[in-house]
Amino acid sequence: PKPEFLGLRAFSSVAGSAGCQPSVAGSLPATPTSRQAAETNGLAACAPQTVALKTLIPFIDWSPFFHTWELRGRYPAIFDDARFGKQARELFDDAQELLAKIVDQELLQARGVIGFWPANAIGDDVELFTDESRSCRLTTLHFLRQQMRKPQGQFNHCLADYVALQQDYIGGFAVTAGIGADEVAAKFKAEHDDYSAIMLKALADRLAEAFAEYAHKLARDTWGFGRDENLRMEDLIREKYRGIRPAAGYPACPDHAEKRTLFDLLDAEKNAGIKLTESFAMHPGASVSGLYFSHPEAKYFGVGKIGRDQVEAYAGRRGEPIAAVEKRLATNLGYEPRK
């Protein structure tokens, strides 16, 4: 389906903070892809919308929070665990106390940006366009396909399979709840309160993931089909909705380098305050990014091991040396690279 808008929308937990800025000479992003994205995605009409931190709290999945402290179990059942229950409850109570301070004192800032673009699949890639005419290509997203043996009637998946050959759309996002986390954690450590420093970082991670869940709900509403979901929070956490939001560097899209293309499209550093390092790590660390696919049959999968034939083709499509791609995809190689 066609989303309600094309281009970018920015969000911030602090009213009046920097967001999508007007595209004027001298202030465009540095790379050609992001410059073109800024020029064509209507950044001037993209004033950041306020999303209070307290709005994100109901979207928190608490189970991974306990895993941070090496307590295994699902929330809230973990409170009844004979071995971990008491400690889990104490941790949770401490987390609620610090979370209240984070919200009341604005110790952390959340920022994010989502975008939608016209898109057509071409082989295992997806081409994005500047507008509905699809006459000017904005950029290309490159994906990998499974190469494993499967029973008859099953096929090897690729994310490009979830985009039509023509007249389709794709979305993307980058969100963080970690702005200010390093500074506040450093203050706790200076006061010899390492426990609160660790707790703060853990809560920043949970809020970032909650922001990703919140933004995905907005994306599904923007596509239209999300308005009739009528899902409970536990249903959202268990992903009982249409569509997926795979991230670069994860099993369905194992090449971290695809983050660079996404960040250029979103102009994520300006619009969400998230920087991408040379090794494609996001800073602040409590950040999440990925793509939105709306296909009703879209699902998560792992690319798994791939052959040299696909790596060579993929490197050619990306315009990179094979050795550079092999280095990034080392864990996915089903062969020994040539020395």
C-alpha cells in the first residue's frame, strides 16, 4: 500500500529540538546520496514532532533488561521464579525509581526519524526513487539471498522478495534514547555509583527499543493497515502484526555497510542525532535502525552460509572489492576466501 506521506518525519522528546532542517545551500549532507535525499524528501516541511519519554514506557520489553543482569526469564513471570524472583523484583523496583528520574529530570533525550520512498525490486536489490514518477533513482539497497538446500516447495529468502517489481514502497528508521547517557553515567561513576551507571545504560537501551516499537506502530498506521490491529502490548512485543523491520548487521541483512545507505537516506545524524562510525557502529549506543517492509507475508530469516558466486555478484552490485565484502561477511562465507 501507499503510505500517507513520502519523505521524512522527525521526532524528539524535547520540544523545539533540532530535527529535519530546511535544505539550503551550504547545509546539505556531505555525501551525494544524502544530499539528493535531503533535496527530494521535503526536509523543510519536517519539523520534529514531540514524543515524550513517558509515551515510550508502555512499549518497553522488560525481559532483555533482566538478561543484562544475567537473570534468565520472561517478564513478568520471572518475579515468580524460585531462584531469581526476589532479585528480579528488587532490580525492577530500582529501575522504576531511576526511570521516573529520567523522565522527570529529562536525563536522557530521545530522537528519531522515519521515512518512506517509492521502491521497485530488481533482482536481489531494491531501487528507491525521488518521487512517484520513479524517473529519478535515489539509491539502491542491496540484499543477500539464502543458498541452503530446502525441501521441495520451499524457496530461499531474500528481503527484496517482499518488494514488488513496480509501484511499491519501502520505509526506514533510526531512533535513539541514549542522548545524554554517557554524561549521566559518567556523573554516577564519579560519585562511585557504578550500579546506577549500569542501570542507566540498561534503561537507555530499553527505551531505544521501545522507541523502535513505537515508531514501527506509527509506520504501520501510516501505511493504513496498522489502524485496525487492536493489539495488546504483549502482542506488539511478540511481533503479532503485519510487516517487519530488519536491521543491517542482523541475520536477514548481515552486511553492516547497508547502514550507511540508510543513514544517508534519513540524514540520521542531523535528524536523529545518531552518528555512524567507520565500522558502522551507531553512537549513542542506545540506538536502533532498520527498514520497514509492509508485505503481509514478510518474515524474519537468516541468510546463513553463502557461496563465492553470490559474494562476487554482490560485490559487483555494490561496486566494492570482493575482499572488502568477504571481510564484513566472514561469518556468512560458505567457503575459504582466496589469499
